[in-house]
Amino acid sequence: AAAGTLLKSLQERPLKSVLQSLGYGDGANGDVDGRKKNLFVAEFPGDVSASQVSTLREEVTAIIRTSKPGDEALVVLQSGGGTVTGYGLAAAQLARFKQAGMKLTICVEQVAASGGYMMACVADRIVASPFAVLGSIGVISDVPNFYHRLKDEGIEFQTITAGKYKRTVTPTKKITNEDVKKSKEDVEDILKLFKTFVHGNRPQLDIDSVATGE
């Protein structure tokens, strides 16, 4: 396969051995049915909102349309996780490789945590550097609350809602035990979805023992 700029850069990094094991690089022929197979390489340096997902979607589409039987994809993933919606969509983009019959390798040089691991678990193979961090499988929700400070300053913040749980834990309202209980239930529901997704891609895992947020 012709080496692009990213592929060439990987050959100078610890991932070189990964490329060779996939049939690329020095001393590897990478033949499939008498032709050179292609390895499509992409990077995902994810931020908290997974804002790179639009680019990833376009790359996945281009790779699938260009690929031939036997070709593979490799994604260099770097992410500490972030929003549920953003990383759920990013993981769904990687799942398209599997649906198209392409083998996918995820390489983690530093971190693939939380939403980053949600993406990584889609792969046929995960390759990580010795001190890379993978996981955790957990959900967190942080909301600062300024209600008492606003009250001390004589500021009253009013929000008009319809629906019992339209607003629960917010920065400006007085938080009740019922609000906290409902927010906790919502977070637990998201964790169940996360665990189901991981277990679907890694059925050999004892999901309850590893999905502890660690």
C-alpha cells in the first residue's frame, strides 16, 4: 500500500510494529489475492464534545467507498472522553467499518478513557502503548450551583417550565432531594446503555466487574 503522510509518521513511532503485524511496513508484503491490500489510517484526537466527529464521519464514508475486499482500517485514538451524545455518535461511525466488512484496529498511545473507550471497544483489535490508559466505563455529571450566592446578592432567577422533570439540577435553582434522585436515575440509565454497548462489542468481559468507573 502506498504510504501517506500519516502512515509514514506512524512508522517512526512505536506503532511501527503494529503496522508490520497487519502486513505493512518493511518486510511485509500485504498481499490479498495477488494485489497489495490497502491500510486506511485516520486519527481522532477527541475533545470533550467530540467535535471531530464530523470529520471522522466523512473519512469513514470515503474509506468505505474506496476500499476493496481485504482492506483494513486503523484509527489512532486519543481521548479522555466527553459528552454522551458526541462519543456515542463517534463510536457509531467506527461501527460502520464493521458493517462494511472491514477489520478495524484502534491504536492508543496515551489515553482512551470513558467515551474514548466506547469508541475503542468497537475495534477488532486494540493496541495500546505500555502506559496507556484505557477505560473507565462510567458516567459523570457535574453542575455548579449558584442558588445561595444569588440569594445573598438579592438576585432571583426564575425559569418557567412545563413538565415535572423539565428542570432538575441546574446552576440557578434550589436543588431538592427529588431533583438529585431524578438526576441520579438519569445517569444510571446512561451507564446501563454504556455497559450494554461495551458488552455487545466485548462479550468476553465480565461487564459488571469492570464497569465501576475506575
